[in-house]
Amino acid sequence: MSRIAGASFGVALIAALALICGSALAVGGASKDEAVVMVKKAVAYIKSEGPKTAYPAIDDQSGQFVDRDLYIVVYGMDGTVLAHGANKARIGTSSWATRTLMARRSSRNA
């Protein structure tokens, strides 16, 4: 199943991740208000253009949804990455599976 066919905006979560990363503290980083504006812009774009057009636009690292250390990531309700403004390799992967694997590895090393 494609990322477009398996997703509807009603069941997608959007996150502007840069502000929760350490790089957001760097000089010239985006502000919280800028992140909120970008998320609202992405939501409006997905609603008006649909996932088939919006997700590739979000994936474009030189596009309108990437600004300095700020980018958009769209998750399906099952944790699958549907669009990623910083790392296209993450599309189709499950963030939940990644977190579970990392948690298991860290508990083994404890």
C-alpha cells in the first residue's frame, strides 16, 4: 500500500520536529511561533491539495516546508512516516518500531 493510499488527513499527525531537537537552540534557529505557523501552513496545504500533492512538497528539502532547522514530518496513526522534510529515507518506516528497538537496546546495555 502506498503512503498516499494508506493515509487520510483525518488520521495523520503532523509534527514540526526541529524545535524539540538540540539544534533549535543554535543561533539562527527557528522560533516556537515560526514552528506553529509552518504546521498550520502544512495542515492547510494538505487539506487544500490532498496528500498526493502535499506529501512530495513536504519531502522537498529545498521547498516551502523546510526553513533552517525547521521541517515538517507527517505520521500516520499507526506511527508510519508518510512525509519527512529532512530525511526521505524515513518515509514508510514506523517511528514506533524504531523507538521500541532503541528501548530494547538501551535496556540490554543497562
